[in-house]
Amino acid sequence: MAVDVRKPLKKFIPHLVAARDQNLNEADIVVRLIKVLEDVLGYEG
């Protein structure tokens, strides 16, 4: 069963670009990536 992740990922692009521009530390980036995995791919953190 294929899952289309394009639409949910588009929601996070501005947040990930902002994280890059804010020069966040590694821990902050990990938190944001975990949120993406939970919301887009349905993983439980």
C-alpha cells in the first residue's frame, strides 16, 4: 500500500526552512524532524 507523503510534507517545508535560517542547534533540529516523522509518516514518538 503506497502512501502519498507529498501533501503532508508541503506543510512542513516552511518550518524546516525556518529552522535552517535560524541556525538552530542539533537538539532543536531533531525535535523538528521527529515531529515531521510523526505527522507525515505516522510514527509514534
